[in-house]
Amino acid sequence: MAHKVKWRDAGQSPTCAPNPAYPNGVDLDASGGSARTCTVTLPYPAKRIGSYVIDCPVCGLRAGCTTAGRPDDPRSIKIACRLAAGAH
């Protein structure tokens, strides 16, 4: 299963320094503690300020996350599955 990842460019470059605690990016957890999840690798580092929109072709979930074009941008996102247990 391949998630679709679309970049939405905000047309701006970063003006703030990155968080030094995350020199290699962050792995986001947007699953809300769901038992059924998928982890999607994001293009890293992001080009600049903008966002990624992630679409699941199986369950139809759409998620998004923002980026700043810095080393502390997200490199992956874990999302919940909308299908009932055992559906796929």
C-alpha cells in the first residue's frame, strides 16, 4: 500500500533557527494512540515552509503536517487507520 504524499509550498523560507534537539528530523505520531496505524516516510528535509498532505488509498484517511525547511522538520508521520479491525 502506497500512501500519497503531496507537498504544498507556502512560498517562504525559514527565519528561525531549528531546534537543536532534532538535528536529524522528527518522527511525528498523529495516531492518537490507535491500535491500527501506518507510518509514512516523508520527503526530508522539506524544501521550505509548507505542508505535506498524506492520503491513504485503503481507508481514505487524510492527514497533514507543517514544515519549515529546517533540519528539525518531520521525516515520518504515524497515522491511525480508519478501517475496522481486521478489514485489511
